[in-house]
Amino acid sequence: MTVELTPVQTVGPYFSLGLMGEGNNVLARPDTEGQRIRIEGHIFDGDGDPLFNVLLEIWQANAHGRYNHPLDQRPVPLDPAFIGFGRASTDAKGFYWFETIKPGRVLREDGGLQAPHIVVTVHASGVAYPLITRLYFADEPSNESDTLLQYISRDRRSTLLATPEQREGMTVYRFDIVLRGQAEELVLEGKIMADASKDAPSGAGKAETVFFALR
């Protein structure tokens, strides 16, 4: 009996159509505890071209360093006004944004503290599995003692650091993401959508973002 191999098909495009709801990228409510911040950036392919309709999911601890999850039973305050999960999708220029709070430091299994960070999951057309990375804050002194961050070579570590700026009284962190490969391989819609203007940003020269393996 001869069995033919099932043809391979790309993933998507469906992210913004079926998985995005209004306000999914705003995590902080008026009564949420902690420092309000904005995270924004672009997603690029290996050529530096922006990627459209990429879905990002973030998962983070609250301002005290506790996750809103049944498995987190540590004696740390739980903020009922903060879920810690959000979604955003990129526009025709590859741009995305979140409004959230800066997370607190989370305990490691050995009793030490991790640097404040946000887990970022990327879903893109043409990518058969989620890509997972971490966003750290470039102005955070505790980065130097974060065990996981120190495992990353210094020349790649910068791809995990969000850089801050002040804008209208709020701290805005810029976090660009670079995926391996060209957009024709990654996104069915092509490199830059027809409705993207000529001033679409370029990620040329940016290093590929460090992603972590699923365990």
C-alpha cells in the first residue's frame, strides 16, 4: 500500500478576524494597581519589511509580582482589577501596541527574584507553531541579576530589551520583533499591504529576536 504525504499548508490568515476583540490590548483599568506604561513596536521579517496581521499575546504578573492564575498561590497580593493577559494584532505597517502596568518581580524556584518581564507569544501566518519570547525593560537595574537573561549572549540580549521614552506623562517602551525568513514565507498577504503608505518603517539591520523553545 502506497501512502501519499499530506500537503503542507500555511497557518492563517485569521488572527485579527477571529481572535481580536475591542480593547484586548488595554490591560490596565482605572483601578489597576501599579505604574501605567505603553508598549509599542513593529514586527519585521528577515529583510526588514513590516508584517501585517500578526497576533501578539502577552502574559504578565501584576505590580506585586503575582500572576492571576489558580496555580499561583504565593502569599503576594492579588490585584482583582488586573488579569495580566492581552492581545494585539499588527496593522499594515507592522505596528502594534498595548497599555498595561509594569510587572513586579516574580520569585524563582530557588527563592531569588526575576527581573520584571512580560511573556510575549507571536502567531503569524506561515509559522506552524507559536513563537515565545520575553520582554525585559532596558532601564531596569535588576536585569543584571536575572538568571534567564544572563544565559543570552550579550550580542543577542538587546533583542529582549524594550527601550523607554517619555510621552505626554507616560513611559512608552519600544519593543520591535524580527522574525526569521522573508515575508512571502511568513505572511499570505505579502510584504507590505497595498494600503500601507510609502513611509512604512524598515527593520533592516535589526537582529533576529531571541525566541525560547516550548517545553
